[in-house]
Amino acid sequence: MQIESIYHQPYDQYAFSIDDKTYRIRIRTKKGDCKEVSFYYGDPFKFNDSGWQIESVLSMYLAFSTEFFDYWEINVIPPNKRMKYIFHLRNDQNSIYYGESGFSNQFNQNDQSNCFTLAFLHKNNLISPPKWVNKTIWYQIFPDRFASGNNKNNPIDSIPWGSTLPTSSSYFGGDLEGIIQKIDYLKNLGISGIYLTPIFEANSNHKYNTINYFRVDPTFGDEKILKLLIKKCHENNIKVMLDAVFNHTSASFPPFQDALQNGKNSAFYDWFHFYTENNQLSYETFSFVKEMPKLNTENKEVQNFLIEIGSYWIKEFNIDGWRLDVANEIDHYFWKHFNKKMKEIKNDLFIVGEIWHHAMPWLRGDEFDSVMNYPLMKSLFAYFGYQTISTTNFQNSINDLIATYPLTVIKALFNVLGSHDTPRILTQCNQNEKRVILLYVFLFTFFGTPCIYYGDEIGLQGGNDPECRSCMLWDQSQYNLTLFDSIKKLIALRNKFSVLANDGEFNWVQTDLSGILMYERKNDHFHFLIIANNSIEKQSVSIPINLKGKRITNLWNGQQFATDSDSIAIDIAETDFLILQFEEVGSII
């Protein structure tokens, strides 16, 4: 047995609570190396004549595998909300115990020193993102490019809507009134949350270089219009999340200008990271952009200032969430402080960090509720978009993601296929709309809270920034209706059947067919099988489920059929998919 591959830790993704009395325990082993894993546990303070009293011995189940590892899981309700535990691993050649002190050939009930410990399950330690997030479909809006509702507030140098491809300095006049006028469009699409890139005063079209954090940029409207937008959204059951840039400011930010001009004599000098280089005063920035000086979030005055900003827009405007720009470049101490203060004001506020990589340190319940899930996007494009990885490799990559976080975190991840920082989806798929649809099929039938980048649903195209920030089209004759209708239908299915979102199990269904991906979403009431043909050939797929006495419904076209056979084969066209629902004949569900 390859013991160096065996791993567990009594926290994070290896030991997490799924409610206020139940832990999910996970252990990693080398792929194919273990045949059985048993879980011994008991209360730390219960003893009998033999020594420590074992509450129970449970058989763990093989939950999923990645390229190199197997992951075993078990749900445990410990006595008195606390427990000590140890693992017993076996294969055909070996049997070994594994605990906090390492490996041993025997388990001594008189010695608890090798046991892992979960001291007490405190309810306030639960990772608990806002409940409404699990059912939310997001729509990201870049305000200058979505819709223009009032030409009077257009920037002086704005150009006619959609008249040319955008540049890094283009202004087209989109604003908050334009968004208000398009709420019916969003509602019709099935959207229940909008995420606005920064709307605060700044001297750029993207507004990621804030000058005044307490003022709506005049080219977008004013505070009165923002309140009306949020009110109208809430009336239509649409949440509103704003974008906060706390890592850096604009070089025109008044405190920075004061510090730049007055040096150490400025009251704001320590708000930034100044240093001397070649006898010249310099400062840390976002990337190497001199127009974006980095804030010193270790400074108490800066902390208070940023907390005041976060609090103001919640108290005065009733926003539902903060998306935090460049979140990984700010210290954990500040984010813990920020989380505490924001949740005291609105306990179901949604806090999303912009982190492009593994983010468990920020997702323990005391900093962020979620992060932008770019690793998922990378895997989806590699498989469906570029076809550079096999079905097995794709499954491994998704399982890697599942292995990275507790399930409660997975269900709240902010899942994106595109954003203002990435090329347009249709462009990345070489204008193959069927591949785009496959991407969305997975997005809307997987865990998480999915987000559409404005215009992707109608087939906007463009490469990297600034091309991916073109103007929204409002002439329906220019829509890619195949994309639009498909995405709208997928949203409707997800909204109708929460089991396709976060209220059901997710299980792979294996097949030897090349390019065929199958997985189940099911709970006590519903059972769905999603089949994606990622190949360029029509295939006949045998349904590996006992179908006798079941009615099958193809949710995409409503076709129903029943079978008296144990299994059937279904033809599926190239680059196509099926969403099948199974019901017992006679079921009223």
C-alpha cells in the first residue's frame, strides 16, 4: 500500500459540516490502491473496560477519483457533537491504521494519541453562504456597454452605440437608466441576480480605478437612479451585487494626490506603499499600472475607510452582494474584519472574491462566501470548446475541483464561462454554437451559482480586452436565436428543477464510448441523466440504468416513452445532448 499517498486533515475539504449535527469526512488514497476504508469513531470522553469506547465502525464509500487519487467519504453524526477517529485501510496485501500521528499496524483502544480530533461542532462555525444564492442565475453587466437610457449623461467623447469595435479608451454611453429599461429582458431570460462591474466615479470606461467611492459615476447616473434600479430589481426578484476595488485606487484619488505631493508630511502617506528607488519616490501598484496605486490595507485608517464604503452601500442602497476585485492581493486579516462588519449589517449579504486559483484559505466562512470559478471555466473550454482533453481527463478535472472544497462551498462558487477579462465564448469556440450550448448545458446542470456575461446569450463575439467589451445588441434580428433560445430554456429547466442545481447528488455514469459524457443529478424525488456527445459523430448510447417500469422524458423536446426492457440505446447527434428524466410509471411527480 502506498502510504505516502494517503492523506487526511481534520478541517477544510477533508472534514466539514453539512448541517449543525453532521460531518462529512473525506480521506485520499492512491488511485486503485485501497479496497476498503473503515472509519472508527467515538466520544473522546467515553471509556469501557477495554479502553476508549468506539461508538461505531463505518464503511466509507469511494466517492470519486482523479487522475492519481481516490477519495473516500462518509457522513457522521458524532455523539455530543464531538469525536475522535481513526481510519483502517485495507487491500489484498496490507492492512493499516492511519491517524494524526501517522500509520500503525494495530489500533490500541487505550491510546487516543494517534486519533484525529473534532472537538465540538459549533453552529457558528458552519460555512453557510446565503441560502438564496443556491437558486440564483447571475448576469454580469459592464455598464458602459449594456444599454444607454439617458443620452444627457453621456461622456463628452462618447461615440454612437455599437458604431465601432471598442478600444481601451472608448465610451459608448451605457448607464443605469439603460439597465432599468432592460429589466424585463433580464426577467424574461430567467435572471435572478445582476453583477455590475464598478459604477463609482472614475476616469476610465471600466471604472476599476476609483476616484470617489461614495459617488455613482456621473456618466452612469446618480445615487437616486441607483436606488431606483435596485428597487425595480428587487420588485422583480432580482438581486444586485456591486463591484468594490479595495486593492488599489486611481492615481487621481484625492488622498493619493495629497500623499504624492506632500510625502511623509501627508496624513495619507501611510495609506499607500511608498518607497524610494534611485533617490525617487515610488509606490506599489496593481500590476505595473502607475495609474493604480495600491492601498495599504494594514493601515487602520484605510481599514476604517473601506469598511465605511462597504457599509454605506448596504445601509443606504440595500445592495445584496459585494464582488471584491483582486481579492487575493489583500491580507486575510482585513477580509475577516470586512466580513464581520458587513454581515452584522446584512447577514445574508453575498461576498465574492476575484481569485482565479485554489482559494480554500478565503472560503472558511469568515472571509468570502464564494470566488469566481475560473478553474471550472478552464476545464469546460478544454473539453467542450477546444477538445484538447479526453472525457476521462475532463471528469478528473471536475473531481479535482470537488476535492478542493467542502460541498457547501462548491454549491456557492460563482461559475463563469466568460467575463470582462476573457474572450467571448462564441469566439473561443470558433463560432460553433453547438459547442457553446454544450458549455452551458454543463454550467446549468452542475453545482454552483452560474453567471452569464452580458451578450454571450445572443452570440456577441470578440477576443481579449477590449474586444470582449463590445456594445450589447438590441436589434433582435442580429441575435443568434439558437443560442438565445437554448440558454433561456436551460435557465428555465434549472429554475424549475432545483435538483439540476444544488439540491441533488452529482454522479458520473461511465461509458466506453469516446466523446460521450454522462452524469446523474438526483434526489429523493427526481432522477435526471445528462448525456453530452462531445464528438463529431452521431453515436448510439446504451443507458446504463435499470429502466424497467420507468417512463423516460426527454426534457428538451418533451418526448416521452416507456420501456419494458432493463436498458435501451438512444441515438444522439454529433455535438449534441440529452436531458432525460426517469419516473416510475404511475408516478404523479
